[in-house]
Amino acid sequence: MTLPKTPSFRLDGKRALVAGASSGIGLACAAALGDAGAEVTLAARRVDVLDGLVTEMTAAGMSVRALPLDVSDVARTQAAVAENGPFDILVNSAGLARHSPAVETTETDFDAVSDLNVKGAYFLTQAIAKGLVAAGKSGSLMNISSQMAHVGGPDRAVYCATKHAVEGFTKSMAIEWGKAGIRINTICPTFILTDLTRSTFEQPGKRAWIEDKIKLGRVGEVEDIMGAVVYLASQASSLVTGTSLLIDGGWTAE
């Protein structure tokens, strides 16, 4: 009997674009992909930070370059992807949250969050897929969504709405692009401790609420996301598309 062989998690020879790569979850995803052998393009608005990360990741033996990019600027994003692609892998970690009670939501906040989390994500994903189709290549596209794409939360009506929208277009795109060999999924983390979220965790009431909802009894760390990104980018997930990978410590289990 010939035993089945585990598909490779290696990404050698693959080109990856990570948007929102300058910190937090995006940076962790970029490091994970680079460590797995992918050539990684770090995309974000903070050019000085990107340059420092390129130096650090190169010193760690990774193949990496920087690409200044504001995902909310659709025209420039499309042009940048067309000029620098095609990319075999997309991880879009660019996102924005402005929390408030629903009755206090301003149009300015609604538009800012929607423009990046929905419109920006949609057209970045579209641009990557266009490049793959034109090149006749398969690929794996991921948007960093949220556990809040599957539940509701206080003061998070706008944020939840945008992440639910990402889940919706992901399913539709998966149906349309499956025959071309292009897979698209979301990764849905719980609250992850980063520099941007640290102020939330420093509030005892909010931290207690978070830890009570996470059944494993601890907050998330960026390292909790890294294996999932490599899995979805690799051949190990070759039959996975149009779905969500929840990394929420059991938050949505109830």
C-alpha cells in the first residue's frame, strides 16, 4: 500500500502581496509567508516603517520588498497591482474601526470605515484576481475579516456591517473564480493584542468582557494567525474556498 502524502505547506516560488503589512496582524502574516518561502511584497502607507521591515526581514533570510499603497485609493491600488503583479497570494489586512453606539454613528465615520473595509478590500481583491486571470494562473486570496463578521457587538454596528459584507463578496467571488483555480477565503480573528488594540485591553471592564467571551480564556496574539495564513496560501488547503477560518477561541461557538 502506498501511503498518502501530506500536501506541502511551502510557498517557494510564489509571490505574495500583504496589504496593511506595517504592523500587527499584517506584519505577522508577511513574516509567516516569507518564512514559508514566498517572495513577499509589503504594502502599506507608512513607507519609512516598510523600509525598516524590509531590512529586518531580508536579514532573516526572507525575500521581501516594499510597495507604498493606500487600499482606500482604488485607482492607485489597481494601477500598482497591475504594474507589480501578478501575485499568487493576497493577504489584505488593511482595515479600520471607529466604534460608537449606533444612534451616534456619523456619516463621516460610516464612510471612512466602509471605504477601506469594504470598497478598498473589494477592489484590491478584484485587482489581484484580474492579474491572475490575465496570466492564466491560479492563486489564493485572503481578506482578514473578524469574528464580528459572524456576530454582533456593542458599539460595533458599522464595523460588523463592513465585515459581514466582506464575507458576502468572498462567497460570490469564490463561486465566480473557482473554475480559474483562484481560491478566496477570509480569516476571522478574535481580539488580538497589538499596539493598536492595547488601549482596549488596558481597560479592565473591556478586557473582562473579552476574556469572558473567549472560551479558551486568553486573548489572541498575532502568532495565532500565522499558521492559518500559511495553510490557506498553500496546497494544503487546495479544496478550501468561499469560507471563513475563525480564530476566535470559541467566541462564536455559542
